[in-house]
Amino acid sequence: MFHPDTQFLIDHWTSLAGRTDSRGGIPDRSAVEPQVLGLRLPRAFMARRAGEDAVIRLAGSWIEGFHGEALKDQSLLSLWRAASRPLVSTALIQTVREGRPVVIVALAGAIEAQIEIALLPLRGPSGEPDRLLGLYAPAATLTLATDEARLLTARVSIGVGEAARAPLCLAAVHGRRIA
């Protein structure tokens, strides 16, 4: 069972993905109306995919306060401990490749407070699924010491729902192999 805010965002994204103007089960970035997030907005972020990473375009005030700096144009992977980056990178790829939300369960601070980071794919202006909507959902109030590291530690990532895109497979047409 997910944090109520994570579940809200997944349900909202699912409703957008089911609309007729959604292509391949992935809604357009323009379909997301920030005011729908309400009090969750300070914990939301928007990122642009960059290979196996993503670059933060916008981050809410809660997220920037948690990390202790402005995050515009920073790598999303830079917010994670080095040992967590392969899992986070795989989650970034999975959400776009499978066209479904992925939730990363992480730990924050010395007290190892649990926090969920939801990643949801969106189509950018080019029509490609190159945008990500994210949300931080802490299980409890996070109070970290001023000198405490702000990097997250990923524990597990979970794909939510059915994959909207069929897995790639090899096929042959008239004896010629195609993907």
C-alpha cells in the first residue's frame, strides 16, 4: 500500500493516460494541471529525460528545502547516494519504456526515515515520452540536522499497474529480422 499522496498521483496520472488524446498510454505534459496537486505541489518535480538520467526542470519548495539548494538543471541521479544510482537509473528507464508509474522506496537521513518517490512518464512537446512528473511522499515529518547529508538511499523500485507498452521482441518479415 502506497502513501496516500503517491496513490493520488498514480490515480490522477492513470485517468490522464486513459483519455482519448493520450498516445500509447502516456499522457502529454500539457495535460497535467498543477493546481490539481493542491498541497502536494511543493513536493512535486518535473524533469526531462537525458539518457539513463533526468535533468530537473522544476522542483517544489519542499524538495529544494529538503535538499538544501535550488535544483533547476541538476541531475536527478545526483540526489541519490552512489550505490543507489543504478536502481534509480533503471526505474527512470522502466517508467518510460513500460509507460507506467514507478515508485522508489527510499530512506532519508541518519534516522533512515522512509520516503516514496513516484516517477510518472509524460510526453513532451516533441511527442516523445521524455518528461517525468515526480512526487516526494515522506512517511513521517522529516527533520534533518543542518549538517546531515541530504542524499537519498534507494531500497526498492516498484512498477505500478500493467505495462502500457508491449515488450520489444524480434520478428521476421519475409526472412528479414526486425524489432
